[in-house]
Amino acid sequence: MTGAREQPGADPEARLVAPSRSGARGPEVAAVEQRLVFGEVAEQYDQARPSYPDALFDTVIEHGGLAPGDAALEIGAGTGKATRGFVGRGIAVHALEPSPGMAAVLRGHGIDVEETTFEDWPARPGAFRLVFAAQAWHWVQGADRYEKAASALAPGGTIALFWNQGREWTGDMGADNDAAYAEHAPHLVGGRHFDLDRELDELAAVPSLTGVSKRVITWEQRYSTAEWVTMLGTHSDHRILPEEQRARLHAAVGDVIERHGGFVDFVYDVNCYLATRV
Ligand SMILES: C[S@@+](CC[C@H](N)C(=O)[O-])C[C@H]1O[C@@H](n2cnc3c(N)ncnc32)[C@H](O)[C@@H]1O
């Protein structure tokens, strides 16, 4: 089964724009439209999307030698699922988020946010000890995006780009889920896997960064049928389906889960890419 296709797995948001994050990514206008759909379902996103495990935050903080009060820049904060992990550890996060709907939910969590894309953000060279993006860096465009992120770091600062990557469902449940997609959204069958490890090369190519590494942190979350379907509705490749088609697909996926026990134990690997500003 190809669980990653419809899930937070291989980052389905990236799927329809996956051809490249380094310039050759499909029609730019399509990417822009798809990346802005999150605001339509900001509350649902906040409720249904997975967060990140404690070990992820601890790993990044240890890598950066960060202490309470240190300044961090977050790119694409959304509703703050990663923001809160760092803020809760005393890090002073400056959050960037272009979607007004997502930003409103983030503010509701008591976190200030600058409503802008990273591309439009006026750079603040050397201002941060940490620059991070959670499930968001693939939306950032522009050939200079790595250099711009690195330049926001003080010497010795850390850049951390991470994604929850869900493991594929297996067995009969996986096969049944594939059949549901084949019937209701065949273009999503199999998905388009996001080659996250490209980050290793992209980061290594930035002259002002050194010590590129990858950490993988595995964790698991149980979803009820309703929770799973609600989460699917926050994924951009599902959001851009016509409403009736989306409803049929979600009903079919819900039926699959119900037939197989009424819950999903979903395994995530957080893929975290780290580098240090020279
Ligand atoms: C999948 S969500 C991730 C949100 C949050 N970081 C999380 O982990 O749940 C991607 C976020 O990136 C934002 N985004 C899209 N394009 C962006 C850009 N060019 N610069 C900054 N953020 C962007 C979207 O509005 C959305 O909130």
C-alpha cells in the first residue's frame, strides 16, 4: 500500500509540485495556489495534523547548543505545531506564515507571527541562532532560498529542515486503500514520493554552511477513522479535489479503516536535516 501518497507521509503537499524544489518545479502559479490552501482549513489543520515528538525538539536544541532566550526564525509556521515545541523550551521564535487563516490560529495560541512568505521576508543577516522549517521548506521557492536562510544565522547557528514522513500501510488494508484511491482519485495512486534526502546535497552546496547531517526520529500515532479522514481533508492534494470527489474518496477510505478495525496505527519517521553556519 502506498500510505505515504495520501498522508503526511512523503509529504503529499509536495506531490503535485514535486518535480523539483530547485527551480524546475512545475508551473510556479500552480505551486503558489496549492501552497495557500491550508488557510481554508486552518482550525481543522490544527486539530488533525500530527505534531512532532519531543526527541525532535531536543535533538535540534542539542545540535545548536541552544539555551532559553536564544532567537529562532521559523519559516512556514502554520498553526504552530513545531513553533510550540521550541517556545515551550524557552526559544524565542520569530514565526513567518503567509496564510492569514493559519496565522490567526497561531496567534490564538499566543504566538506572534509575521504574515509573509520567506521569499518576501526582508532578510535579517546574523539575527538568529536557529532557522527551522517544519513540513514547509518544500513550498519555498527561489534559487537563493538556502543562502537566504543561512544568512539569517549567526556564526555557529543551526539550520533544521524537517518533515514527518509516514510509512506506507501494508497488507490487506493497504491494498484496499489503494483500491479506494484507484476508484476515486486515480491520479493520487502511488503518489509522487518526495526525495527528502535531496536536502543533504542542497545544504552541502551552500558555502556558508558546514557539518550537514540527517537525523531520523521514529514515532507512532493512532488515528480513529474520523481522525484520519479529518486529517486527509487538510492535505493540499486532497483540498484541491472537487468537493464531491473528495467526499467520495474520504468516505471510501473511511470504509476501508472501518473494515479493518476502525483505527490506524501510523508510523512516522521525522526526517531532520541539520547544518551549521560557519
Ligand atoms: C504543511 S504546512 C506546515 C505548517 C507547520 N510548520 C507544521 O509543521 O504543521 C506548510 C505551511 O507553509 C506555509 N507556506 C507556504 N509557502 C510558504 C512560503 N513561501 N514561505 C513561508 N511559508 C510558506 C503554508 O501557508 C503552510 O502554513
